[in-house]
Amino acid sequence: MVVDKPPGRTSHDVVSRMRRLAGTRRVGHAGTLDPMATGVLVVGIGRATRLLGHLSGADKSYAATIRLGWATVSDDAQGLRLDGSAADDLPLEDVLRVVASLTGPIMQRPSAVSAIKVEGRRSHDRVRAGEAVTLAERPVVVRELAVGEVRRDPGAGVLDLDVVLTCTSGTYVRALARDLGAALGVGGHLTALRRTRVGCFDLAQARTLEQLTEHLQVVPIAAAARAAFPSVTVTAADSRAVRHGRPIELGMAWHRPEPAAPRSGSGPHALFAPDGELLALAQPGPDGSTQYLAVLAQPPG
């Protein structure tokens, strides 16, 4: 399911709701959204939960609003206010210059109020307990960061920027807001965030919790796999081997995915039986052999 998460709900809240609607506890999601954030949350049910870890690594797109003028403890509007400086008179060319420096491959320090574990405990739990936490920087790629509407409020001394961005998994949009404000010397934080895409799934496919309550609309697992991964149809003989998790040799078939499938590469591929049944997720080994990531079809009999 592609859920349009509402504000004020955690991703776990959405999973709990979907468990009740689907009548099973085997439900998960492909990438957490903060409670203040809205938008695309990909949810898997049953066997589809085995796809989620591979979907969560896909690029993601967002629409966000960054407020320049002060920082916060959490790098968003829900955290306690920290020091800042008036930003309403910042030259736009200075802002765009720093935005450009935050685009492309960068080293980013995740927000301290994140779910990253530090010595076995979530960073956000340590911060709430009064600890000062500084997480290590890590490489991410911001493929696009474009500034749209700019609003100045001299009374409040703030400058609000509407931005759209596409980034690799693990990028913190809150941290981009923080770093933009820090580089400009005024402080910055995130005031709104809407995820518009996870991999191939976007808002056009998303349904609200209310809509899903009325009609539990799901993307069939085979269709989801075809949309998200390069697809290879194997022979009937090979499909029997795949069901038992036995390796098969696909050779150049790894590099000739079916039409309309995502571009081929070294990552996960969806393997299908001749009748269209999804068999497994696999990736090519160095010699063209099959390395299974998840066997999804049941053995015959």
C-alpha cells in the first residue's frame, strides 16, 4: 500500500492502523517519516514485507519549508528554540550560493534527535534524557535542491524558503535546514515536510487513511516488484529451482531487463515465472550466478 501519511501520526501509528485493516500483524514500512511530516509511506503486508528493506534504500523526493532566523534542538519546528539572528534581509544570492554547496555528494551529520543508535540506545532517547549527542558525519547525495517561493517577514526577522529536493536514502532534510542556517550565520530549521516519492511510488498512487479504511487498495506484490526492480522472466525449469532456492545461471539476462522495468544494475532484480508469478528477489554474482535476497514463491507441493 502507498499511504499518504497525515501530520501528527508516527509511521508506527500508520502500521498499527494497517494491521487492524488488513487483519494481520505482518505489516511494515519502507522508511520512517517524522510525526510532523506528511506524504508517501510505502507499507507492505504479508510477503511484501520482505521487499521493504530493499525499497527503503531507494531515492526519495520531498517538498519542504526551511525557516532561517533561528535553530532548534531538533532541527525542526517541534524542538526548543536556540539562538539565531535576523534573516529577513539576507541577499537571495547568498542563500542560493549555500544551497548549491549542499547539493551533490556531501558529508552530513544526522540530526541528534534521530533514531540512530548510539551504544545501543536511540539518539533521540539520549537527547530527551538531557545528554548532548553529536553524531558522526556520513556521506549522502542530494541530487536536487531547488528553491521555489521565498517569503520575508521583517517583523519576525525570518526568511522562509520553499524547496524541493531529491536525495539518497539516509539523508536528513532537517539537517539540510540546520546546515543552511549555520552556514549563513543565522540559524535554520524545518517547518514543513512532505515526502512526494519513494523510489517509483509517488503521491499520485497514495491514499489517505480514510480512503484506505473505506477501501483497502493494495498494489499486488508482483506489480510492485515489476515497478521497483529490474525484472527477469526465467524458464519453467529454472522457476522450479528458484522455488527451492537453488542457484541458476542467467548470464546476460541480468543485463536485459524487461521493457518498462527500471534500469538494470548490480542490485536487486525481480525474478518471475513464465506465468507472471513473482518468484524471488536476487542479484547477479560476479560470475553471473544467482545470489538470492528473498525467495517469495512457495515450493511446489
